Amino acid sequence: MKNKKLYEMPDRYFRDKKSVKKIGQLLKGILPKRSVSDRTLQKLREAWRQIVGEEVFKMTKVLLLKGRVLQVGVESAVMIHYLTSFERNAIITQINDIIGEKSIEDIKFRVGIQGDSGKN
């Protein structure tokens, strides 16, 4: 019987010692990559917060960008009326100015904030 050190494990426990990979490399292969639309949506969420202010931001959630239509969940029908009647065009213009391109042409509001209670 060979004299083995206690902390060494037999080779049968390792498939291929030479192809050891870093955890970051493994995660890149497993986790989905962020697409351009994910980055655009994140920019839109940041712009939304800056434009509407904290009070309205807490009662809304930017849900998705479908084509050039931004969809936003809102806590109440009253807030939808306010945003649609008085703020929609100004918000669209300001978002496009902040993003630096004509990212959105319209905003659709719907009652209900899915997920994390108003946190964009």
C-alpha cells in the first residue's frame, strides 16, 4: 500500500484536473446574457424615476418595452388618468431626450403593479 497524504483525494474523484475553470466562467455559460433590450429597459427605468419623481415612482413600475411602446403598471386608475391626461407627452419627450434617441413613441398604462410593490 502506498503512503498517501491525508488531504489528497484519489484521482477518481476528478474528471479532468487540467480543465479547471473559474466560477465566473461557469456562471457566464449558465446565466442568461443581458440583451440590448435589457439594458435599454434599465435606462428607461432610470429615466422614468428621474422624470416622474420619487412619489409617482413609488406608485408605478416600468414593465416592458414592446416595440416603441413603454408599458407601465400603476397603482390606481386615478393615477393612470393623471399620467395619461396631463403628463404622457411630456414624459415621452423627456425620456427620449435622456436616452438620446427616439426610444419610445407611446406609453400604455395599466392598473396593477406586478411583483415587488412599486419598486422599479
